[in-house]
Amino acid sequence: MQDRVRPAVWIGFAAVVGYVLLVALVQRLSGVPYPELGDSGSNLFLGVGISLVVGAIALAVLTTALGWWRPALHEQHRAAHRWPLVVPLLLTVLMVLNLVGTDWGAYDVGFFAASLVLLLVGFTEEIATRGLLVVGLRSRLGEGWVWFLSSLTFGLMHLVNLVDGQALGQTLFQVLSAFLFGTALYILRRVTGTLVWAMVLHALWDFSVFAAGRGEPSALAGLGGLELVVGLVGLVAVVGVVRGAHERLTPSVDAQPARV
């Protein structure tokens, strides 16, 4: 499908901001306090799950209206080097260790079912930041800026947790971790040529981190903390997928400029 609306930087940023505000609003309307989200399956679904469902629908409608599905999900050219794939592969290993080390006995059926809805975050946050935002950035900027700004925006999204009462120091560390994690997911997009695998890894990673935090996990789950080290390796590896990239978008003849 060709783009109906000409890609623009502001549209990409507007999509991300709109998604964050929508999710925050729906979560606030749920009436479930942030510290109580993990108390039960119903709290988790009402406080987080519904907002992700609403966000996913809104982003799908927006992407369709823009006609951006193809550039949002697929690269024009895969990265020339394959070795940077080691970064997301290492994260996959850590994700598996999180799941193996999880205290699954601490889960009841209702809570497990509600937690599965959290997998939607892989679609919503990826289509917003490494999908629509990347499309917008590529309309004007070189690939180095596309990586940096999309990953930075992904990190800054987590500042919204301050509103829910999360400590400033913890939030800033989360912003840094998300920037590095976003870099690894950007690498995965560039090397595989599609955003789909980044969606899958993102969904499973967040699920594994949430799962490992419940009950009494084994020492294996603690190895997931090496994510930061892997992320720092990603700062080196990303050079291999940015250098020589030619992903600037040329709008189709029929594409119309966006009207506010």
C-alpha cells in the first residue's frame, strides 16, 4: 500500500505523543492506583490491559489512515552487516533466563491471563516509535539521526512514570535503559528488514521482566539485569547498521501533505 499522507517529522512525533497521552488517560480513568496494579489479575487488566488495547486500535487506525503500513513495518534495504544481530540475540538469551527463573507458582489463572495482554506493548510501542516515528524522521533526516532520535524518544516516553509516583532516580535509569534497549530493537529492524521481530522481542522481554518480578524468582532471572551491559555493546554495533544506510523516503506521487 502506498502512503496516502506524505511522511513528515511532526507526524511521527505527534503519533508518539498522542499514544502516550491516550494510554496515560485510559490508565488514569481506570481508577487503579499505580502501586496496586500487580495486586490482582483484574487490577492488571483494568489498569494496564485496557489502555494497551485502546492504544493498539488507535495506532492501527492511524497507520491505516496515513497509508504508512509498508514503510512502518519494512526496510527498503536490509543492513549490509549481519554481525550486529548479536545484540538482540543476547537480549533474547536474557529474556529466556528471566522466564526460566520466574516463580510460576506465584501466578493464578486470572493473573496469568491478564498479564498476557501486556504482550500488546510490543506492537504499540514499536509501531509508534520504530514504526511511525521512523517513517516521519526518514522524510528529512539521515539514518544516524533516525536511530538516535527514535531511540531517545522511546526512552523519554518513560518519563510519564513520574506522574504515577515513580522516583526520579529510578525513572531516569529507566529512560537510559529504554534508550539502550531501543537501540537493540532498531538494530533488529535494520538487520532483519522488518519491524515484526522487534515487536516480538519487545513483547516477550517486557513480559519476562514483569513475570520475573513476581513471587520468589531464582538467580537465573537476576541475570536479566545484564541488559544494560548488552545495551552498551549495542552502541558500538549500531554503527554497523547506520553506516552506508540509504533509507530516506521519497513520497509517492499521489501522497498528500498532512493538514492540521
